[in-house]
Amino acid sequence: MTPPNSSIARRVRIIGDKPNFTGPGPQVIAAESLQGEKVLNPRGERLGEIEAIMLDVPTGRIAYAVLAHGGIMGIGDKLFAIPWEAFTLDAERRCLVLDVDEERLRRAPGFDKAHWPSMADPTWSAEIHDYYRGADSQVKFQKGI
């Protein structure tokens, strides 16, 4: 969900593969196919994997990808709601790329499987979007959709 009163957004970039118009993807893919996909940063460090894709029902768009980080086989994972537009889809490596270093991710606001935040709360949404476009973040959002 784009924070209220914000005109800042960007589309998810797709890299690494030529468009294939004979089948689905990489421009259109099943949300369930992203669950379990690895997330890397541009340096190739594994940040975790996608736990869930959260839809903004009123707009029909993906609001967040929930990233699981730090656990072993799903146990002890810390979860992070990452604004969808912060990712780049790397079709060749079959992963999502998030331009955030591992230390910044560790400091990010997160939650556990038993205590999900109210993702529809505009204050929470603004805080998450601000974190991932903060001054020391590598993530840059562009105007326009």
C-alpha cells in the first residue's frame, strides 16, 4: 500500500530475461510461485525468502512481500514487510533482489509469525515505506506508476 498522501511509487523492475509473450511471466506470474523464492541483495548475499505476498485489495495491487530472514528451516525467522516496489525481479537467476545490506535489514522493523502488524494502518505503512527509502537505504522510489 502506497502511504497516504504520497505520489512516490515505482514499478518493480524485471531484469535478466527477455520478455516471453508465449506464456505467463516474467511480467505476469502467480503470486504463489513467489512464495519460497530467495531474496538476494546486489552483492549476492542471501537475505532470506518470500514468506507471503500481501495484496492491497481495494487497489488490486501487491502491497508487500513478507520476507523471512534469519531462522533455520522456518523456525525463529524474523519477518519483514517489504514494499513491493522495493524489489527487482531477476528472471534469469529466478530470485528477487532487494538493494539493502544485511545489517540494515537486521535493524528494520519486523515481526514474528504470531504477531503480525496491522498492515492496513496508514501510520505503519508510512513508517515501512520511509524505512526502505531512508537516507542510508539503497532503495530509491520513483514518481509515477
